[in-house]
Amino acid sequence: MKHDAAHKRAYRRAGAKLGFYCHLVAYITVNPFLVFINYSTSPQYLWFKWPLLGWGLGLLFHWFAVFVGPKLMQHFIKRELETNGLED
């Protein structure tokens, strides 16, 4: 039983990491095209920075949720358990 729960948790974490990397690859491949389109059609106004910035912020939040959030949550859980005298 414990093995199944650990496997499910690992599968979910691996899926979250894969989702982030797919998001990153899309960002890296699409945004140069936006820059190219901007410079080709209207170089007097550089609008490409807005999708680059907005999508970049979304990517930053996605990174935080996948790589930092779970560690932070474990830290808070451990601290709660210690505070309430419930540690193993």
C-alpha cells in the first residue's frame, strides 16, 4: 500500500515537472517568432515585450509551484508537526 502511494506521488511530481518543461520549451520557441513578427511588421513599436513579460511571469509562477512550492509545503508541515508535538 505504501509503495502505491509513493508511486502515485512520484508520478504526479514527474508529471508536474514535465508540464513545466513543456511550458518552458513553448516559451523559448514561440517568443522568437513574436520578436521576428514585430520587427518585420511594425519595428517602430516594440509590442513583443508585453507577451514576453506576461508569459514570462506565468512561467515564473509555474516554476515556483513545481520546484519551490512542494519543498516549502514540506517545511511548513514539518514545522507544524514540531510545534504541536506530533513529530514521528
